[in-house]
Amino acid sequence: GENVEQHPSTLSVQEGDSAVIKCTYSDSASNYFPWYKQELGKGPQLIIDIRSNVGEKKDQRIAVTLNKTAKHFSLHITETQPEDSAVYFCAARKLTGGGNKLTFGTGTQLKVEL
Amino acid sequence: GAGVSQSPSNKVTEKGKDVELRCDPISGHTALYWYRQRLGQGLEFLIYFQGNSAPDKSGLPSDRFSAERTGESVSTLTIQRTQQEDSAVYLCASNPLGGSYNEQFFGPGTRLTVL
């Protein structure tokens, strides 16, 4: 089945700096790659996603890039703020009949320090 | 509007007991998912319901785990004869169509501790 690896597991940056989180996936049939943010005590929330027909997508301070050949995708957060501190999960969806089953990475704890 | 709700928020049980976890999806969402999140780990898919179709149970780790859903409403996840390794946060998510590319809306989770 699909396997998603995520690095780093923890990341500390100074406020205003950029943060980059990287994921790789194993199944070339995967075609949808969302990123979720999970704040303490809450469920994950979608922050951005990318489909396999594009290489990059941006939404204000957040961007995601996808390299289908290398089977990896990355989350970029610019001008980080304290409220960006959370756990971030990447995920991949495999093309199968029916369903919307996501395979998640193991998460990155991002800490933005003042 | 109301999001996905789960109850209880916390559950402490003794090894060998059965537990039931409840999920109320967003009204109108036809697809419902259960995930398990162990401490410091990613989300592990358990089961998926889509309308009246047969559920995808491929992620259930053992026959001690089962889930039901009544129509397009409430779902319950049951764990029988709980073991310490069942300790985790159990997350429920729903989405409107269950098709490609749709966002999954997560509840806050139930933290299960098996003593």
C-alpha cells in the first residue's frame, strides 16, 4: 500500500523566518496531496492541497510544491508567526475504486519562537 | 454551522472492558471516516462509510474493532476487550461527497486510555 514519509519530525524557527516540511510518497498512482494543521486538543484542519496536475500552489503565506517524478511534495510557510505553531501532517490519496482514503505522514511539530 | 462532534472527549477504561465512541458528522455529509492517532504518530485509517455502500473496513486492526453508521448520521466505533495498545486519540471526519479531492472535516477526537 501507500507509504508517506515526513521530515523533519520537529522544527523550530524564529518568527518571520520560513519553514519547510517535506514528504515523500511511494505509490505513483496517488494524485491528491493535502496538508493538515493540528492545534493542541483539536482535530486536524485542511490548510492547503495540491492535485497531481499542477506543480505548485500558493495561498498567502503558504505554498505547496509537488514533484511527481521524484514522488515528493513540500509545504512552505513564509513569514512565520507564533500562531503557526502546531503539528502539520501531509497526506496522499491513492487512486482506488471508491472512497477518499488518505495515508498520512507522521507529522511535524512546528514551533515558532519569538 | 456545527462541525463534527465526538463523544466522549476523554475515556479511561480498564483492560478487557468494551468501549463505544460516538461521532456526529456534519449534517448532509455522506462520507464518514474513523482514524486512530497514537501519541506522536500520524493518523491511521480505520474505516470509511459512504452512503449506503458497504463500508471499507480495511484499516481495522483486529476483529475487536467494529463500527456502525445509521444512514448518513451518527456513527459508533466499538472496541471490545480493550488492550493497552488501543490507547490513542480516535478521530472522526466527514465530507460531503466522498469523491476525489474533497476536504475531510475532523472532529476534536476522543482520547482513549486503557489502564
